[in-house]
Amino acid sequence: MSEQTPPPHEPLRRRSMPAGRALVVVLVTLAVWGILYAPELRRSAEASDVGTRRSISMALLTPVVWVTDRVGLTAATDAAERLAGRDPTAPVGNIDAGVDALPPAPTGTPSPHQTEPPTHDTKIREPTVDRQLRVAIVGDSLAQGIGYAADSVFKPYWVEVFKQGRISTGLARPDFFNWPDQMQTIVERADPDLVLIMLGENDNQGLLYPDGSLEQDIGTWEWASHYQERVERFAQIAASGGAHVVWIGLPNEPDKGRWDFIQKQNAIFQTVADELPNVSYFDTWDTFAAPDGGYSAFYRDGNKVREVRSPDGVHFNTDGYALVVEKAAQFATKGFDLDPKTYGG
């Protein structure tokens, strides 16, 4: 009896999807994703720089969000976000990350600080064991780094630090985050003796009002004067409760295309500080520049050289932020007689 060889198995063939159907699936998936995340996408658009791209994004997303609100999709996706541990209404960029809680609003007890604005620079008060010096750190992501460093530079026995830096913020977009209003809240609730300000990195754009309407577009002659008015108002609010203010300027960056604008900003910061009592300007550009005036990621102190800038060329690293705080504190000692014991200087 002869054995018969079984026929070879036919290889399994994958069923291919027609290209047209695959394209439809991709488009439908993107459309569903866009509808579900339309509110978050619109918040991102609101936070973006003023321009054609923002206008188009807002025009496309606003009616979509209107529909998702009416049919309940926004509420459903928000609930899912909260279950996942995220706040769906949080501003773009985790704006509140690392922000210290402020003391409760005063209940009628008058602040020990003066209520009348000073006419000349005064000395900062001496801290005591039962009344620490209060230091508020305000501004953008650079201020966030300074805030974390301030916790280690200032001595907690003498100083209470309030970290108030918020990333992606500035003075150009009060529709996204209103710094004058927040500064007023900080003055009323934290009653700071010293305010360290560092912001402006995100202000290379048109100036908007809190309602989102345009005050002054970028690239115009009038932009600088309007921006200076905002800087002056902000500094006045910071010092209004009797605080002393050190406005920390912006450092240079590897991108030389940004230098002209940053130097114009720093000139505005310095002009305002020179005109207002109890406000001083600390120059980080020259402090951290290379010997030839260019960008350097390293800082030389005698024979000691250390890296102080982050790889992005905009921010500082941990050592760099600590150095900025130390130098700002020393600057406050020279200008306002800040007691060196508060930072070990």
C-alpha cells in the first residue's frame, strides 16, 4: 500500500484593506479625536502667540466646542480626565505646578508695611525669629527655577519663600494669565518684604487686553512704550505694599536672532527700575555672558568653572538657578541692606 504525501499547507494570506477604506478609517479616527479633545485644543490655541495660526485655530475650534458643550461630550470627556487624575480645566502648560499656597486673605488686621508709596529707596526690614522675612518669587518658567533654588539659598530660620512662578506666562497675555491681578493678590495675602521678578521670555508677541482684544501688535513702534507701561504698572503693584523689588533681567541665548529683542526688554526693565523707588534691576546678561560678550553655558568664578545653563540655552540648570538667587540676594544687600544672614552671604 503506497503512502500518499499530504498536500502542502497553503500559507495564510492577510486580508488587505483597500487604500480608500484605510484612509476613511484614519480620517474618522482623527475627526473623533478632534471632537473629543476640542476644548483642550482650544485652550492650547488661546495660549498660543497672537497671529494667523491662532486666529484660524480659534475660528475652527470655537463652533466645535459649542456643539460638544451642548450635546454633553465636553462634560463626559472632562469626567474621564478627572478619573485619570488630570484637571481638564487647568491652564495650558501646568501653569500652577510648584506654586506655593498663599496665606488666607487678611481679615482686617492692618499690614505692618507702609501704605504710602516711598519717594526714595529705603532699607529692607530686619527679620526676627517670630517674624521672618517674606520673599515672593514671581514670573515665568525662569522664575519657577529661581523659586526652587530660593528654598535652598535662603535660610528658613529667617526667610519664608513663596514660589509663584508660572510657566508660559508673561505681561503680554493677561487673557491667558493676568499677572497684575495675581501680583495684587500676592501683595495682599503674602505681604512680601522682597519680591524677585523674572519674566519676559514669552512676551515676544502682540499685547492683548484681558478680554483677548488686541492692544498693540508686535513689530510696531508703539509696542515698546505700551510694554513699558505694563512693566511699570507691574513693578508698582509689586512694591505697593512696602516690598523691595529686584527685577532680574533676561540672560542671553545661543540664538543671536533673539538678542536684539531681549536687550530691548532688559532696557525697559532697567528704565522702569531706575525710575521707581525700592525697585532695582539685576543684569544677568553681562553676569553670565562669555568674556567676549557671547553666549556661554559656563560661569567662571576665579579658577572655578561650572556649567550653569540648561541644554535649551534659555533656562538655567540647578546650579545656575542657585547662583542667580545668590547674586540677586547679594544685589539686594547692596541696594536695600538685606541682611546677609538670610542667605548665608
